[in-house]
Amino acid sequence: MTNLTQRPSATAMLIIAQLLCTMFFVWDVAQDALLRPGEDWPNLHFLLESAATLALLAAIGFESRILQRLLHRQAHLEAQVDLAAKAFHDLVEDRFDSWGLTIAERDVGHFTVKGISITEIATMRGSAEGTVKSQLNAIYRKAGVGNRGELLSLLIEELMDRRAPGTA
């Protein structure tokens, strides 16, 4: 089952369906109040319909507020992910600069950090796999690591060690 917090449009559609039901109940309650005032009025049926209508209205208000908060939270999280991605990109660029990588090594380094295989890197760059392996070994040597996992660990560790502005 799809998590409705991940699909705001589905939640909004449910709220609209509830709103339509509420409009029907409001119309029905109004009809009962205007057209059927008798000696046993207001009767239990009218009171129950009125209470159900009020409950639906309250639920719509509550769900609309929750949807608004979820959308706000989603926007906040997306902004945080963008900041983290930029910080990671900046860190990678700084490290590549400090290691003195060539343009070709930088390309291979970026593809490697993204998790692309040597074969795929060679195909995308239009070069031989041996060339990519050689460039990758140069990156590892300049970074002081032995493999892709160590390279990623080094970069992630440096990113995590960075302090947020204003923290001690």
C-alpha cells in the first residue's frame, strides 16, 4: 500500500472526496431542517446527521492542516538534501584540487563516486577499460587509499567532520 505521506496528491484527492460527502450531508441536513420541521423535530436522525457533518468538517480541517505540514516538511527536507549534495560536491571538488587530479582523472573520479562501473565509465568516456583502471589507480594513489570503498569512506568522513557554521 502506498504511503499517503509520500503522495500528497492522493491525500488531497481523499480530502476532496470528503469535502464532496460533507457538501451532500450539509445539503441533506438543510433539507431536513427546512422542509421537515414537525412535532418530533429535531429528531435523532437529524441530530446524528448534523453531528456526522460537523465531524466530517472537522476531519477535513484537520487533514488539510496535516497535508500542509507534510508538504512544508517535504520542501524542507528537499532543501536539506540539496544543501548536503552541494556540500558533498564542493568537498569532492576541493579534494580533487588538493590531490592534483588531471581533467581525465576528475571525470573518472566523479563517475566512481557516483558508483558507475569501470566498464560503464570507459563506454561513456570513449576510452579503454585499461585506461580507466590506470586513471582510477592514479586517483587512489593521490588520495592515499586502496579502492573505491576507501575513497568514498574518506570523502564521507571528511563531509561528516565538517562543522556547521557557528558550532564549536
